[in-house]
Amino acid sequence: MLSTMQDEPLSLATLLRYGTTFHSTAEVVTWTGAGSRTINFGELGSQSARLANALRRLGVGESDRVGTFMWNNAEHMTAYGAVPAMGAVLHTLNIRLFPAQLVFVANHAEDKVVIVDGTLVPLFAKYLPELTTVRHVLVANGDPASLEAPAGVEVHSYEEVLAAESDEYDWPVIDERAAAAMCYTSGTTGDPKGVAYSHRSMWLHSMQVCTTNGMNLSGADRTLAIVPMFHAMSWGLPHAALMVGASLVMPDRFLQPEPIAQILAAEKPTFAAAVPTIWQGLLHHLDEHPQDISHLREVVVGGSAAPPSLMHAFEERYGVKVLHAWGMTETSPLGSVARPPAGLESEQAWAYRYTQGRFPASVQARIVDEVEGVQPNDGEAVGEVEVRGPWITASYYSPDGAQIDPSKFDDGWLRTGDVGKITPDGYLTLVDRSKDIIKSGGEWISSVDLENAVMSHKGVAEAAVIGVPDDKWDERPLVVAVIEEGSVTPEQLREFLDEKVAHWQLPERWAIVSEVPKTSVGKFDKKRIRELYGNGELDIVTFD
Ligand code: AMP
């Protein structure tokens, strides 16, 4: 028997219309370095209509890709609103990709128009001559004359083009399964791979972001979206904000600890999201320049494991709750969120909060052992984490239908490449990325556990651990750490670690550096660290 329910498509056009009318007073605040500029959601609706009209006039039709090469700001949010709602596909280009990768993804996605921030024009100018499908570039917050157009490409002023258009647009009815937006994985090995989110997946994911078990976003929130809009759709915050009328605070290009602290002081957000390295940097800044940040009801940390020491520092020193979450570009990205079960005492609750989190109803997960197959969720069996659900990708985008990396999928499940275990009550604990686990004398050492242990020392600002070849044990850990000047020596750190990890796991090799290399989305770049090690570019202290 079929239901009697209406078959209304879950469309981002409906979401945009809803958010910009019923929540028209919510705000998009963009930091300018010395203050902020603000539009409300009503104005966001008008601007989105103008942008959609302009894009249509430039020839953008259904399913055409519109790239963005932008910081988190009101203009980027306008593209988030307009492009999917008009039936085109928003492709958020990662401004920090290696040049060859950036060119690859824009050509692979066949971006027809790109919207570029004025401050990023010098960088974009290097790529534009190689972008074979781009016909129009809109320069926002900058001078279009500063960008030389190759033959066949027209460069426009975003503001002038929008000013000439009507602030009304007849948003179409869109098939909920159609692509709304695209992100490419940051691709540490091989070419980046494209994930195309649907209207339906983004709608459902937005609802999950807003649930109390998710990020609990509501109309009472001012959300500081530090996670870039090109990193897994800023973890779904922009569309979730439209769904509940949460205001957005956008840092634009001001991502260092000091300006983030200024934004916190001036805009008093209630919620914020970023990778651990950002929080680690902010923590050290705040410890030297204390300020009240108790207006933050919660901050979400994901993208890499949140060190427990970081979570405790924010809660105990600043009264701010750190919420640990796990996800991937391929999972939209929200996979699991570490809210403890009700009624637990502090220590038990913390044990749950350290995990990568509990899966929601829409994300099924299992542990698979390479040899023995699917394992029980008993909190002990360790293997690769596989997931499936309505906002998990089923394949990678391929312009010609040829399958890209089918080995990443297993009978309808996405293979995450993460190794971990799941408890009977659905909490995920990651041991490591499969390629980062250190295989020492037939035993495994989790690089993440060692990193967390090293970073729990107050004198350590950052620490990454990689496995390096060892004659006797095959592989041993190498710690690459940034320490506060004069605070601690590698020898003292080893003694400190001896109380925290099994003796046989104690790293013999240590490199003290001024900065741990980071990826384009701010995670520790272990590939680069391996290169530095391989080239003999690290100054290593060795213990017997
Ligand atoms: P990306 O697609 O760039 O967001 O990277 C996704 C990968 O980041 C995952 O497969 C994990 O390896 C890692 N990751 C994301 N969240 C966490 C977390 N909370 N703890 C540990 N690793 C994480």
C-alpha cells in the first residue's frame, strides 16, 4: 500500500525561500578586519535572486557548475543560496589546493562560471588560463580590471552585475535527487575525487545538524563558521542556518588566533566550528591574552581527532563545551557526534565525549576486518569503518560515467579508510587512518593516541606522529612537535609520556619544529612530514 502523503521534493529552493522570508531578520555578519558588515536573511534572499538572474543571463542553466573561489563571507553565502536554488550546481573550490589539483578539479567539474573574491584574484589569475570550461568570472569585493581575461573568458564585477538585476527570481521546482553542490576530497594521494550532494541529501543533512543530538543549531544561535565553505560545505552550517534562522558570523580571510579572538569579542557567537589546529592556536592565544568566551554555548571540533587535553582546557579554563564530531567530505560531512548518554557522571561522560561520537539514525555503520569480514559492534573488534545512508555518497562524480575508485565502495557501503571500533550503543572510536597506523614489531600503535598524549603536555603547542622505517621493528613512531620556547625538552616529554602510554610504544625519535605542516583544510599533513623525513630535512633527536 502506498502512503497518502504528498510527494513534495526536498529542495534547496524551498529552503532558501523559507529561510529568507520567515527568518528574514537573522543575519550574515562578515568580519572586515577592523569590524564587520552585516546583511540580514531578507537581504540575502534579494541578493540570491539578483545573483541567480545574473547567472541565468550569463548562460548558466540547469545542472551547470558554478565555482566559488572565496573566503567565508556574505557573497559566498549568496552563492550558497542562489546556485542550488536555481537548479545549477555549486562547486566550492578549495583555494589552498596545489595548483595542479585546483586546475584538475575545475576542469573535471567543468565549471562554467567562477565567483572569485577580490583578495584572491592574484592567486586565481595563475589558474585561469588553464581552466578550459570557464566562460565568465565574477570578481566580488574587488576590481575586475585586476584580472586579465584569457580569450573566450569575460570578467565582470560581481557588485555591478547584481545591481543591474531584479531582486526577484521565480525559483524552479527541482528534482530532489538532482545535484545541488560539489566538493572534491582534499586528495593526499592521487587526483582529488568529486562528491556531488543532492537537494535531498543536503536537506536531510541540514535537519541532522539542527537536531539536539547533532549540533543543536537553532534560531537563538550566532554561528561562527570558521571551517571553510570549501571544506565539506562548511560542515553543513550554512544551509542548516537557513533552516532554523540561525545567524552566521563569517571570518572572511581573518583566520589567525588573534582576529578570531577579536571576532569572538565583537560578535559574541554562541556556537563555532573548526578543525583542532584552529582551536589549539586559539587556546594558546587566549592563555596569553585572556578574554571571556563564555558566550559560546558549544564549539564543534572535527576533521581530525580532538585531543582530550584541548577539550578539557576549553571547558575548565574558559567554560566552553567542546563537542567532538566525525565526518568526511563523502558523508556531507556529519557522521557522528559525541554527546554522552543521559545521566552519566563526569568521568563516564568524558569517556564518551572523547570518542568520535554516536551515529544518528540515518547513518548506518559497521566494522569490517580485511580477512574476517563484518565484525560485531562490541566496542572491541577493530577494523575499517564502513557507512551508508541518505547523505553518504554512493560513488565519485565522473563526467563520462566511468567508475572512479570503485575500491572505496563495498556492496553499497562507503569504505571510509578509517580504522576503529563501535560500541553496542553506537559510539565510534577511531584508532587511526589505515595508512597512518604504525606497525611496530607486529603490534599496532595509534599515531592519534600518541599525538593526544604528547599534546596533553602544557608546553606542547602542536604534535603530529608518523611511522618511520626501523630495522628492528619495521616501523617506529616519530614525533614532530612545536613546543613553547624553553618549556620542555624531548627527554622530559618522553618521561611525561612514559606515564601515559605502554612503555614499548614510547617514541625514540623526536623532531622539534617551528610549525607542523598542515593540509589545505588545516589538518596535520602527514604526507608532507614523511617527505621531510625522507629528504633528511628534519632535525631528529634519538633516544635508545
Ligand atoms: P575530509 O574529507 O577532508 O573532511 O577528511 C575526512 C577524514 O578526516 C576522515 O576520514 C577521518 O580520517 C578524518 N576525521 C574527520 N573527523 C575526525 C575525528 N573527529 N577524529 C579523527 N579523524 C577525523
